[in-house]
Amino acid sequence: MSKSPFDQFPQIESAAITLRKITDSDLDELFEIYSNERLFVHSPVMLKKNKETVANMIGHFERDFLKKKTIFLGICLNKEPERIVGVAEIFDYVQDVNMITIGYRLDDRFWGQGIATEAVQAMTEYLFKELGINRIQAFVMPENSKSQKVLLRNYFRKEGTIRQGQLWKGHGVVDLDVFSRLDGDEIKY
């Protein structure tokens, strides 16, 4: 039996990172992330050049959780739990199918350290073990090889490409590779 991801706001911990609620005190780091052009080359979210806009987003994160729409989590290193280095998203929960979509973006100063891979692993374990979700999916632009590798390292399977099937802000109509993992997938370590 699955639980709704919106019953309780999660805090997800692993050996090196914690995914936690984003608060007003995270504004400076959040602005660094959302104003960094390199992080939005392959993203449907638009770059934010105004700190006030990012401050408003923090309130919208709470609203989106209460509306059962999206869970935004700050990715923090356990050695610096007060500082977010990225944002993880859990969204588009479809109860009838028992599936959910994930996304993530990491401050580029932390790329190549396994943090995104660990964040996806932590989200996946939480969604399968704590909530009983059956299917987790992610959509990635075909050019975004780094994000694809993060998913493949977490035993997601590439299902195929949705050709010119989504409108992403700032990109127009795009192709998207679909990756998924089922709770019952046999994982070969």
C-alpha cells in the first residue's frame, strides 16, 4: 500500500547528504543556483536574475507542497547542513498508477563529486521503501549526458525518446529521454 508523498514533508538522509525543506535562510544559496546560467542549459525552469523573485519562490515551494503538486528539497552536504548545494524535486504524483517524477539540479561547483547520484539514490530509496511508490521516472534532454549518467548509475532504464513532445520554457518544443525505475526491477550490483 502506497502513502501519498504529500502526507508529511520529508527529510531524507544518506551517508553524505541530506535532502531537507528549503527555508528563507537558504535564499543566498538558492539565488546562486537559480541565477547560474550553466544550470539551466538543459532545464524547463527559467533562470532567475532577481533575488526577490527567488525569495518569492521559497513561499511557492510551501504552497506547491500544500497543493499536493511538488516537493522541493534542498540538497545539503551533511558536513554543512545549513547550506544547500542543489535542489531536488518530487512531482507529478499519479496515485492511480502509483508513480512519481523526480528532478534535480546541483550548483556547478559541486559537479563531478557524486552528489547528484547520491541525491537520486536517497530519493529513490525513500520513495520505494517509505512511501511504497511503484514507478519513479525522470525526463532528460538527450544532450544532457551528465544527468543521464546519474540516472543510469541509479539503475534507471532509458525507455525511449519523446520526440518534440514537451514545451520547455526557454527551449521551445524539445525532445526528452524518458528514464524509469520500478520498485520490482531486479538490480544487479
